[in-house]
Amino acid sequence: MEVLFFCCIAKVNEVVARHNETWWKHARRMKEMPSLNALLILIVAMLMTACASRPPSSADLATEFVSTLEMHSPTHDDVPLRTYCIRDLDHNGRFEVLERISAYENAPGFLNVEVAPAFDWINIYRERNGAFVEATKDFPSFLAERKEHYEFWLRILGCPEVLSQDSQALIEKNKEEFREVISSYLHRLE
């Protein structure tokens, strides 16, 4: 076993020595061609300048905007209550920011995980002239999906037996209020 180990080390040393010899020959040749070195340095400098001076991408702007929104988001135990997502909703290469706002964000812990998505409103922000503006109404296909989502939850409120016991009890205690919230969302979508 030791013999095999020492043979492997000898082979590695041989390969490293060959590599070092080749590298030194290459380095000497490069010294003989100063114009090639200067050209190489110029190309690297141009690439670095081009990368550093590029305008911010849509994703960069969206990420920066999300950071701004998170600073103003209500919190509970220093955790933002609103969540954010960056997506290209209209597939134009420009990202939109989606802000998820719960109707019950002022009562953290009131809704369980199963029922909470029913009461999320989504604001959509779009970049225009370097700044993000609210543009929820500009995405009818997304709003159609949200309409289906809210209509689904209205049906669930009418027949909560498909949910857990915890969710059924929560709905039974707050059925009318929950219907009003979801109906108001549907009204906003019209």
C-alpha cells in the first residue's frame, strides 16, 4: 500500500514539474512579445470598464425596489408581514414586483396556514422610466387568475368540510366577515 502511495506522489510531482517547465517557457515567450501583452491588458481593461458602466438591469432595479418596500412593510417581531416576488408577468424581459398583502396583517397569527392565502391581495408594480409604479390593472390575465382564486375560496367558505377541523372552526366563527373580504377583492377586480 505504501509503495502505491509513493508511486502516486512521484507521478504527481512529475506532472507538476512538466507543467512548471511549460509555464516558464510560455512566460519567456510572452516577455518577447510586449505588444501582445499590451493588447491583452487593453482588452481586459475595456471589458472591466464595460461591465462596470452597464446600466442597471431590470432585475437589479426590481431587487432594489423590493428592499425599499420591505423597509416600509408592517412587521411582527421584526419580520415583514408582506411578502414580495419578482416575476416577468408579461414575458417582455422586464421584471415586475408582486406585493402580497393580507387583509389580516394587523392581526398576525389570526389565520392559519391553510386559510391565509384566501385573504391575500396582490399589488403589482411595473418599472416605468427607471422607477416602479403600481400597475395591477395592467395585467388582466393575472387578475383573471386571482378572480378564480377568490371565487374558489367563496365556494370553500360555503362548504368548509374539505378543510382541517381548525380551519372549519375558524370559518364558522368568521364566515360573514370572510365573505365580505373576499367579495371586496372580487369587486376590486371588476
